[in-house]
Amino acid sequence: MAITKLIPLANKLPLATSGSAISEIIHAWSDYKKTVEVEATKRTSIDAWRDTRLADIQAKKDLLELYLKETFKERAGMIQGFFDTLDKGIEKGDDQLINHSMTAILNIANQSPLAQAKEIMLAMHDPNVQSIEI
């Protein structure tokens, strides 16, 4: 309907109805602004939660990465030392030294740093754990 057709109709409305319409528009606008504020607050809360979770994930990732790096470095050094000892045992023909070296290498190989990492990750999620020994 064209605006020119509405003007004559508006002139026929009682003033009280016009005031009521304006009041409803103001009330609707006020409700809209409150909703915008509430939703903005919710978004801010969600953003803060997300940032906290991402920081927590990053910290756990950094700890796990450092743990695995250091564990594998330590294991590599130990294994290399036992291989050096194995070489000496072979050179000397020392069966006991060969046996001890092979046993030590196999013991290290049988220990899984990933299983230990799993235990650390579980401890990190346990609220009853006060500290984690690495």
C-alpha cells in the first residue's frame, strides 16, 4: 500500500491509538537493545571460554612435546651407551658384557614413552593430582 493511501487512514485513528503504537515501537526497540546486549555478553563469554581452552590445550601440548623430546633424547643417549658397551663386549669376546648390554637395550626398547605420556596426560586431567613427577 502506498504511503499516500496510509496518510488519510492515519488521520482517522484516535490519538490514543497513535500514542499506543509509538509506545509499542519504543518498547520493541528497548527489548531489541536488551537482546543485543545479552547476546553480546554471551559471545564475549564464549570467546573467553574458547581462549581459556585454547591456552590450556597449548600448555598441555607444549608439556607433552617437551616430555617426549627429552625422553627420546635421554633414551637415545642410553641406548647409544649400551651399544658402545656391546661393541666393547664383542671386541673382548666378553659374553657377560654382551649379555648385560643386550638386556639393557631390550629393557629400554620395551619401555614405551608414549604409555608414560598417556599417564601424564591422565594426571593433568585429574583434579586430585597436585603435582606430576617427570
